[in-house]
Amino acid sequence: MLSDEEEKTPHCMPLEGIRILELGTFHAGPGATAILGDLGAEIVKIEDAAGDPMRTWKEVGGITFSMANGEGLPFQFSNRNKKGICLDTDHPKGREIFERLVRESDVFLTNLRKSTKTRLGIDYNTLRGINPRIIHASISGFGPEGALSDMGAFDPMGQARSGMMFVTGSERPSLIHLAVLDQATSITLSHAILTALLVRERRGIGQEVHVSLYSTALWLLYNNLILASCLSIEPTPSDRLGFSPLRNYFRCKDDKWIIGTHHPEQKYWPLLCEATGQTALLDDPRFSDITNLGEHRRELIEVFDNVFAKKTRAEWLAILRGRGLMFGPIQRTQDVLTDPQALANHYLVDFEHPLLGQIKIPGYPVHFSASSARTRSLGPALGEHTDLVMKQLGYSDQEVEEFKKLGIIKAALKAN
């Protein structure tokens, strides 16, 4: 319980004072620093003159997401909370600026390939020679070792190799959209970085942490892989007829869907029958053991398909929850934007975007009693904070202008 004095103290952001330097593209990797920025870390993102390719990523899978200024919307959210600088790290003076940034940073993050990191001199062994306390965070497609250690990859490649595309209930492989594994990998890396920072706090040592799309996908499928390993089965879900009515989903009268999950099923079977007016089923020997329906499973699901089609979803939810049954709505993402449960917990929050106006964005998913976390800004324009960061590094106005003339840095552009 907080003391009276603590209650009066404004909530701080947990990672205030932590500085992160990023040289990465797309979402898996930059998404991790965006998360740490939600927690208060200061992040400097380095881009070359062409910029992160995600700026021009405007369409995938038939979904178009370009903004009025011609940039792709995903860049904004993968790079929230960051200061953006445009720097030529190949130029000797640009390298000098880069190394000064490394010396003043707690964490360096990149998702470039192993061979590229070595060629650019941004691998761990090189950077720890500049800053022995640095936490060097890397993301790859398939891990730091093995035949694929230098192979590039995107989200679908990790889903494919891990078995994830065959756990969606479809007979054919099916992708989970959009950038779900990229986001999970970014979450995993943020977890690793926080752990490494704690180790450094306690033991005084920096280290390298490495996460891959493949490793994260396998971690997500932990239970599936254990079942495959121990029981030698492919734990892919069957269709609705593979489950009892207590662990199933149904279409209601208003064409909306409802889902229930109950364990142990035998305990809740009488409650479901009573709530739906199907008490006669309790005396039917075909359905006496709800966990072992065998050949009668199809006919029982058909019974409840007809039952649920007689009332709207709202009506059924009121009835079923009134009996203590665990049923809920199956929502589309558009539905979630107005979900009162998400709004009450600030899982979705309002954000004023300079081009899009007021929009809803995901809030930080953790409640802290004595800290705060939030999105402070969206992705920077290319080179937006170059002047600011140069001055923070101690360069004079004259030096900054000279760097611009030489093309080492790019003049700040108008913010989005």
C-alpha cells in the first residue's frame, strides 16, 4: 500500500533516463523500442537519406494504408516515442557521431543481418569496445547460429517455419494478419532488454541479447510443441464439430457470434441446458457424458445451432451470464474500438494525430500503481530531430551546419 507521501507523488515513467539507440527497419525490432518508449525510455532512431523502408510501405494483402502525406501508416506506430535523425554512418565524421551516440546510450538495437552488422561495425564485439556497458539487442529471422543465421525474413516466414500457419483450424496453411508475429517478437525483445538492464544494474555488466521471429513463434506455440513432443501428435484444432457445446461458438439471430469455454465441462452441462431450455437433453443417454460424445457430437451441435439462432447475441449473453456461464462475444477489430471493457481499462486511448485527427490507439497493457506508461508521440519525420540530437551531443551550430553541407546529416524536415 502506498504511503500518503507516495500517493501525492506524480507517477513517473519507469524507464526515464534510459537511452536507446536504434538502427533498424520495419516493425520487428523497432517495435521493441517503441514499447520501451511507452515506458519512458529516450530513443534515437538513425535513418539514412532514403529512410526506413517502412515509410513507403503502403499496401499488403489487399489492405492499403497510406496517409495524406504519402507515407505508410504503420511507420507511425512502429516508431512512436522516438527522435529521428538522418545520419551517414559510412562517412568518417558520421561514424564519429555514431560512436558518440553509442557511448551515451544504454541500449543499441538493430535488426540488420549478421553479415551486415559486421560490415558496418555495429556488431556487439565492436560496440562493447566503445561502450562496455552497452546492451546490444538484435533481432533476426531464425537465430544467431545455424545455416539460416544470416538469412533475412519477415513475419510470414516465421509463422511458416514454426507450424503456426497450421494451428488456425484451416486445412490449408493460413497466415495470422497483420504483423502479429512481428509484434510478438518485439514484445519478446523488450522483455530481453529489460532483463539485461536489470542484470547490468545488479552486476554492472553489459551483454548481447538476441531474439528471432522463429524463436518467438516457437515460444508462442509452447503448449502445442509440448503436446507434439510428448504425445507425438499434431495438435491442430478441428472444426466446431470437434468440441462440445460448452467449448464452442454459435451464430445468433442477429447474425452475431458468441463463444463459450467451460472447464470442467460436466459441471456446467446442466447449467447450459437449463439456461437454453434444453433440460430434456440431461436425460438423454446419448449426451450423458458431455466429454465423450463420440458419434453424437454432430447432432448435439446442430441442436444448439438451432437454439442460438432464436435470440440475439445480447439476449443470449444476458441469459447465459445470469446463470454463471462463461460466454462472450466474438468481435471484429472495428467492434473493439468501442468495447466498453477496453475503454474502461484504457486498453484503447484517444490520440490526436496531426494528419488523421483524433484516433483510438492501443494503450499500454499494464496498470502500474506508482508508475505510468503511454504513447507520447508518433513516428518522426525523416531527420526531424537531427539538429536537436546533435546539440545534445555537444556539437556547435557551426559544426552542425558543416555536417549538413558535407551530407553527413540531413536537415530536419517538417514533422508529419
